[in-house]
Amino acid sequence: MSAAAGGTAAGAPGADGYYGRPVLKRPAWTWEVPWYFWTGGLAGASSVLSVAARAAGNRPLARAAAIAAAPAAAVSPALLVSDLGRPERFLNMLRVFRPSSPLSMGAWLLSAYAPLAVGAGAAELLGILPRTRTAAAVGAAALGPGLVTYTAVLLAHNAVPVWHGAQRELPFVFAGSAAASAGGAAFLLAPAAAAEPARRVAIAGGLLELAAERAMERRLGPLAAPFEGDGPAARLGRWARGLTAAGTTLAAAGGGRAGRWRRRGPPCCSPAAPASAGRCTGRASPPPRTRAPPSGRSAPAWTPASPRARDPQARSTRPVRPAPVRVRNSATLGPASSLSRHGTYR
Amino acid sequence: MTTLDPGAWFTPDGEPRRMGFFTDTSVCIGCKACEVACKEWNGVPSDVAGFTGMSFDNTVALGADTWRHVAFVEQAPVGLEWFGEDAAAGTAPAAPSAQDLRFLMSSDVCKHCTRAGCLDVCPTGAIFRTEFGSVVVQEDVCNGCGYCVSACPFGVIERREDDGRAFKCTLCYDRSKGGLEPACATACPTDSIQFGPLDELRDRAAGRVEHLVAAGQSRAQLYGADPDDGVGGFGAFFLLLDRPEVYGLPPDPVVPTRDAARMWRMAGAAAGVLVAGIAALVGLSPRGGR
Ligand code: SF4
Ligand code: SF4
């Protein structure tokens, strides 16, 4: 062993981390989680919209938003539970209250929010129990904003650099996208004469989402590599952004003819659609590989997927839930196409 | 070292001490006895990856079914430094001989972090810290949410797909309860895996690394022995003969919960923007009324 033995040949393990293997584990979340982010965001923002509209005297819009929130609030817990490895044990989340765990906070938040939102929506639909309805709606509106944005904290509590690095802007991306979805849904459900504020909310939400995303990518810098180029995450990110921009533009162009747009336009013209479309099409990112940095500082260990469309883990989990054995072999024997920390394939 | 003096586990006042591992990779011979002993004692399922071509490493990485993993790195001295030295001397580099090759072997394990991401984010309380300072998953509580998996900066803990729950090294908590050393440390024939009170191990390791550097191992370094690092120091730390990334270890691990306060502040701000924006757009003025 000479003192110089630390130098490594190109292609030898030291030059590429440990045989090009990722340092981190692929997150275990399944397709339900991005859908839950969407339904939770839609519900939470709708509850706020409903109470705000009622306070402003716009009863039909308040009614539409409350009715939009209820089904979204109802499916959210179901999605969260079915994502678990042991769904029958979901109640274990409610045996502790742990501020250090965003998922624990979210579980409590959702448990309190969902019955209120569903109750308010049902009472609205059936036209019963006005007092209870109001109380439930106000409660849901108080918890709604938390439900919309805590999911960003949930995602950023993550060793994956691209998600952890997005911690400042992600809540605004989520808030914008939730407002776009809620505005779009209420716009479709409310009578034309009352729908104008919902259209404005949808436009503002779309703009906020796009702006926050841009800011996020700027800050991420080289960590944003998975968003660029031709990987699935980048492709879906482009689709999501394009659809959000198109939906927002259409909503803005609707202008005074909002009613006509609304009656004629298929739901895909609604600002709500882009966000959901982005989510529906969630796909897996390329198998992440790690390269250790040539020296010193911590490098992005891996940068698996794009939070761009607000549903990063859909891409990183669902379709690629590889049998460990196969992945291991292909990762080690396959051609060396590893994503470098600068985002180039080699 | 199979049994420890009872005095090692508790302070004179009867308080349990923080126990941990010092894995001295400079004496690891790559026998994998630790891997086998761990599987045997803990009943960990087989997960043979087949022939990987990664030197002698066919277990590949830590995971739900691999709680000790011996890494094998083959190094040849043909890096830039070598050319640099030769260029300075004005001679052409000689072809490396078998003598110049070196094997690095290292038995990796859960770090039992002082600030453990997996433990911090677990929403069920299934992951807890034992009286000996180790981090353990309670299998009867874990509901398989998978949040710990993405919170571990080392890629240690993993969900077992056919089972749904998360698994990792327990520092042989059951054996600790009975005053026995962990299975892997017991099986290690060269004392590369040393188990004991963490403060004592740190002292011992500091002396050992000094010795190795003096003996010419210029890159010998401790990994995880610093209580001020991003995870507050490891309960299971290492002496490495090269940079951590050569062994597939992150050079500067940070617990993801470190920035929690800022994340919640930003979420609060975004929630505020959402409420204020919607209120303004439906025609409510900040002073109330229309
Ligand atoms: S190394 Fe990972 S699994 Fe082990 S205690 Fe630290 S965070 Fe938890
Ligand atoms: S301490 Fe026990 S569980 Fe952990 S690696 Fe060693 S033998 Fe396995």
C-alpha cells in the first residue's frame, strides 16, 4: 500500500462514489400521495373560498365552493391510508402527537378538517342545519390553509436534496396550485353571475404557482438538474407548467364572457384541469444514480424527481417499484449512464 | 469480546450509558461474518442480489434485509496525484504492479444518529430511542408510512415490500437488554467492529487514527465521531482509509429536520398569502365588510 494509493483510476469505484450506487433510498411513497396533495389542496382552498364568499355576500359561490370541498376532503384520508404499507394500522398515527413529524401534524390536521368540510358540504347540498353548517364551514376554513401548505413541509423534510432544497418556495407553489384548483372548481359549479371571483382566484393561483416554481428552480440551481433535459420528470414538469399557463391564460381570456366560456368550455379549459393533469400523468424519474462529489462538500446525493408539478413522488414511486434484486443487478452491470451532480448523463 | 463487563453498560449511579460502535475499517478483512451473524440472530430474510461484479460485494447496500453491509473497494494508484508526483520528478509513471493495488473493506451499519431523521419524522412513534442511545423500530407499531425512508440521510432504513413495514439495525437491543454485545461485533474476528460506551470508543478511535496517519495512511480519517456534524454525531462511527464517498457514504450528512422551523414559517407565510389573496379577490376588504 503506497501512500499514493488513494488516487483512483477513472471508472474505478472512487471516481463514481461506490460503483455509481445511489446513497439514498428511493422514497417509499406511492401514487396516492400526489393525488392526496391535490385533493387536500383543492379542499383546503375551497373551504377558504367558501367562507370568504359568504362573508362577501356571494351566497351561490359560497355554496359551490363548499360542495367542491366535500368530496375532495372525503377522499383525502382514504388516499393517505391506502398509501401505507400496513393500511389497517392507520390509527397508529393518532396514538402520538409529534410536532417534529410533519406527517403526524398532517394526520391530526386532516382528521379534524375532513369531517368539518364534508359536513359543511353535505349541509349545504341538503340545505339543512344552517347553524351547524356555518360552524363547520368556519372550522374547515380555519384548518384549510394549513392543509394546503403543510404538505410542502412534509415533502421538504427529506434527505433528497432537490426536495429539501425546495423548502422555501414549495409552500407557495402548493398554495398557488390549490387556489388555481379551488377557483377552477368553484367557477365550474357556481352560477355564471356569481362565478367571477372564482375566476380571479383561479388566475391568481395559476400565476402564483408559476412564479413560485420559477423562483424555486432558480434557487435550486444545479440541484434542479432533473427538471432540465429529457428525463420523465423534466417532461412532466414541462407539461404541468404548460397546462397551468394555458389554463390560466384561458381563464384570463374568458373575461366578461366568463359565463359563456364556462357553459361551453369542457372542464379541460378550467384552470383546475392543468394541475390535475400534471398530477395524473405522474411518472417515474429515471433510476437515480449517485455520483459522489469529486471532493469535499456534500453533493446532491440523488436528485430523483421534480417537485415542479407538485407531485414529485408520483414520479419517483409508482411505476418504478422495482424488485430490489433486479435493480441492484442492472445498476451494477448495466451501462454506466449515471446522472452526474450537474445533471448530465454519462 | 463477547460479553461486556456489566460496568460498561451503566454509570456508577446506575444510569444506562450511550453505547455504540466504532468500526475500524483498517483491520477489516472482508470476511462478512458480521453480515451472517446479524442475519442469524435477527432472523433477517435473505436478499441475495446474485453476482454483481462489484468486487466481493454481492449484498450491495444496506436495506430492509441487509443490516450490516461489507463494502469492497479496489483501488489502483493511477490517479492524477500520481502523475503529478511523477511529472514533478520528471519521470514517466510506471505501470502499477499488484503491490500497488489496495483493497478497502468496510462494514457499514445504521449510524444510530444523535439527531436521527427517521425517528424525528416517524408519525406513529414506532421508532424510539432506547436507554442505550440506539434508534429502534417497534415492528408492532410501524404502519409502513415510509416517511423514515426518505428522511434518513444515509439510505439505511427501508420498507420491506412484501411486509409493508420499515426495518433496520436495532443495535441488537434484545442482546443489550441481556448484557450481551451485538451479534456482529461478537462475530468479528479482527475487532474491526468494536462495541462499547460511545465516549470511550471516541477516545480509542482518536488514538488509532493518529497512529495510522503517522504510519503513512495520509487519508485515514474518522467519520461520524464529531458531535457537531449535521446529525449530531453517529452512535456508530467509522475509521476510514479514504474519503467517505469512496465507500458510498455521504460526506456531509444533514438531518432533514434541521430546517424545520424555517419550513413551518414559510408554510405559515404561504397559508397567509392564500387566505389574504382569496379574501381580497372575492371582494373582502382588509378592514372587514365588502
Ligand atoms: S442512519 Fe438513518 S436509519 Fe439509522 S438512525 Fe440515522 S437516520 Fe435513522
Ligand atoms: S447490531 Fe445487531 S442488528 Fe445491528 S448490524 Fe449488528 S448484528 Fe445486526
